[in-house]
Amino acid sequence: MALRLYALDGCPFCERVHDALEDADLAYETEWVAPLHSERDEVARVSGQRMVPVLVDDERGVTMAESENIVEYVERSLT
């Protein structure tokens, strides 16, 4: 899968990104993360930090955090 979203269930920032990806009709895989920051080793490995959401676009070599930045990227670069 070219797009992978690291998200936390119930996170409003993650939901905003989910909505943007759905609105753009993009296929993506969601990697659900642990509620505790200390258990988010996979997120830290791919992004260098433990906060979510994080979007990984393997096709374009892009990894980004911050919901506002991700939504802007989806709207400008992927639609």
C-alpha cells in the first residue's frame, strides 16, 4: 500500500486526516497505534517522533506529521 496512516482510535486529529483521505477517494492502510507514547516504537521508527497522525507516502517518499499539514498535502498533492 502506497499510503499508510498511523492513527490512534478516538483521536480527532487522526479523524480529520481519515476524512480528508476518504474525501479524496484514496486507498490507504491504517496502522492503529497504542495509546501510550512509550509504546509507539513503529511511529518513532518511521517519523522520528511518537505523535499521531503520521502519513507515510511510500510512492513519493514522503513522511509527515501534524494533521493540518497532512490534510493540505492530501488536498494539494494527491487529488
